[in-house]
Amino acid sequence: MTPFLPLDRAGVNERRRQLYSTPKLIFAKMAKSCEAFFDRRGEFASLNTNCLYSPKDGVSLGFLAGYCNSKMFMFFYDQFFGALRMSGGYYQFQSPQLRIVPVRKPDKTTDKAVERLVDRILAAKQQDAAVDTTALEREIDQLVYALYGLTPEEIQIVESAAK
């Protein structure tokens, strides 16, 4: 009911311990679509996940949390790695793949807008894990589409691929 990873007995090296105690995105290694959890306070650790931490170029983890859970990210991911899906349609979200998925650097306004929406989603989910946040998720998708300068026709292609 309450999983716990005792870091002192888990054979985790010091570098990994430090990583676990910092803000990060935690990716499920295998999933049907990207599951990137934003660990804002550095509270969570796992032995079978990948993490993204300390982003460069002034991009916030909050923006990346929204982006990695967006339809645009999965569209790119499927274009790059869809042929590698395993039985049942599972993708592998491993470091070699995650490193090459395109991320356009947002301006500060877009970065903050996505981060605020992610904060709203997290706050809503903390109150009620079953709450419907699709409207907020759509707002993130729209901001990401604008960041990439997608036309309505291109947005339709991405949206159709997400179904």
C-alpha cells in the first residue's frame, strides 16, 4: 500500500541518491504513451524508471513536464520510435530515445504559461486523483502547437495520431 525504497539498503550509489532528492521528471520505462511524472520536491525514487533533471538553457522542469505529456511529444516519439513498439503497443522510454526527441526552447512567457498549467493539474490531482484535467491538458497542447508554429492542418495530423 505504501511502497518504500530504503536507499541505505538498496545498493544505490551517492550520485543516484542525490538525484532522487532533487526535482525531476520520472519516466516509466515502458508504457503505451509517455508517463512523465513531475517530482517537484524531490520526494520520489524508483529502480525501474528514467529521470530528467537540471534542464539546460533556462527551460523549466515544469515546462518539460507539460511538453513530455503533450500530444506533440508523443507524435514526435512515435515518428522516431513507433517501429520499435513492443507487443501490445508499448514504447520504451529510455535515455537513448529521450535524448534525441526534439524540444524547441520556449520563450519565457510560454515556459511560464505551461508551468502554471502543470501546477494547476498537479494541484487538482492532489485534491482528487480522478479529477478530469483534459481541458488544462488541451491548453498545454495548444501552447506547444504555437511554439512549433503548427498550422491548423498540422495540428489535425498530430491530434489524429493521438487517438
